[in-house]
Amino acid sequence: MRILALDVGTRTIGVAVSDELGITANGVATIKRKDIEYDKSELAKFIDLYAPSEILVGIPYRSDGGVGKRGQEIMKFADILKDAFDLPVIYWDESFSTADAERFLISADVGRKKRKQVIDKMAAVYILAEYLESKRPVK
């Protein structure tokens, strides 16, 4: 049950993947977006490599629970991926994932230039980690 998680931005896509047991979230890459065909071909490489059972896509929900314009654009992109790869797509609230990743990287004393290179990948890790945590049984 491997899950591929995406933090979809306008310029980049952060990619993370779980282990086969669905316990850990690992950052994989940051894809620089060009066009839909390029984006799909880059994501296809990770889908072929990791053979995920589903794709988790972070959606920026509004505070009232609705979906704004950017969220709708991401959902359209996710629908394209669903059709292209014939995999279930799950939406997950990505609220604060980038801010959380930024705080973590700053606390780890990662410089500004390096943070910019890995922030989207780390945001995808946060999205996936929260999702995996929500699936664990409550003790």
C-alpha cells in the first residue's frame, strides 16, 4: 500500500512517497513544472518506480471548508492524473504544510537557498505524514 503524495504548486510539484507498509513519508523530488504533458511524464517516472496504490494530492481548503480557485485548479490537475494513471486520487487538506515545512527547515538551520530547493518536497512529506497518521488506529 504505497502512496504517492503531491504538493502541487503553480511552478513546482513536491513529491513524497510512503514505504510499502504506509508508515513513513519520504521526500522524493521537486518537479519544475512546464506543461501538462511534461508534468505527467515526470510523475510517470515516480509511478513506474514506486508503483503506488493511490495518489494523495494536497488541496488548500479555505477556513470555511470550501475550495477556492487555486484548489479547483489543483483538483482539475488531479483529475487528469487520475485518468492518465488509472489510480485513485485522494484529496487532503494541505493547510499550513508549506509553513510547517518552512519552520522545520529553519529550525534545522537550512539556508534560504537550500530551503527554496526542497520546500515543496518537504510540504509533500508533511501532507503524506498527516494522512498516514490519520489512518493509524487510535490507542
